[in-house]
Amino acid sequence: MIRPATTADVAPCVAIYAPYVTDTLVTFEETVPTAGAFAVRIATAQQQHAFLVLEEGGVVLGYAYAVPMYDRPAYRWACEVSVYLGADAVGGGRGRALYAELLARLRERGYRRVFAKVTLPNEASIGLHTAFGFRFAGTLELAGFKHGTWASVAILQLDLDDTTDRAAAPAPIA
């Protein structure tokens, strides 16, 4: 089941995210966020974008969310997306299911462009994004330093709506 995150999902989401912070270059965050800080992330994403969890048998196995790309008003039709799965949940189409639901909700609200940042190399994430139609929009060469190494970041873009006419701002979450 995929559903909007609630405060009850904070601890499982932090548990999913923690190994990405401590053991990988997937995120450039270096300290695992506290439960309170993560609760704020969920609430902030829920205000205008979305924060979804995938739950099976009452256990949260992953999450996906969207946040503003930048805070300037001209960017209000664009957002940044991410998806994270617990180690035991990788494979089986769970990441695809989360992204499909997230992208559908963003499209319904009127977002035009979504961007994802993927630390390189990461063939699995690149494969997931390209399967949804994301295209390479650029690379931030050796932009981050973590775990004693420099890493580059691919910027991927998906056009949810290819029109360029003037549009109303994305609708808030009802």
C-alpha cells in the first residue's frame, strides 16, 4: 500500500535513511537526521508537494517525496524528487511503484518539471529514473566530498507536461 506519510512513519523512515547517510555516497548528508528533524521534512513536503510511504504488512519499506527545487517563485512549477528503500525492499518494483504514485500526484497538482540528483556511479538509480523517462540534464562534477572521496552528481529531468504556456501555480494538497 502506498499512502501519504504520517508522524507514525518518522522512525521507520529514519531507519531506512540512516544507512544511506552512514554507509554510502547516495546522499551527501553526513549526519543522520533526528526524528524531530525528519518529522519537519515530512510536514514540509506535505504542505505543497508530497511525501509517500510504501507499506507492506504494516511495515514501512520505503518512501518517496518531492520538495521545492529552489525557493524563488519562478521555480514553482518544478520540484526535486527522491526515493529510498530499505535494504530488504530493493527489487521487486517497489521503487517504481513509489515513483509512479509520486509522479502522478505531482502531475495532477500541475507541476511541469521534476528533477532528481543521483550520485555517480549508481546504475540502479539511473535505470529507475530513465525507465520513467528522465533524461540527463547535466552533471555536477566532483561536487561532493564524503567518506574520503569526491563524487559527481547527475541531474536528471522529467517533463510532466511539455507545454510552455502560462499556467496557474501547482495546486496545494487538499
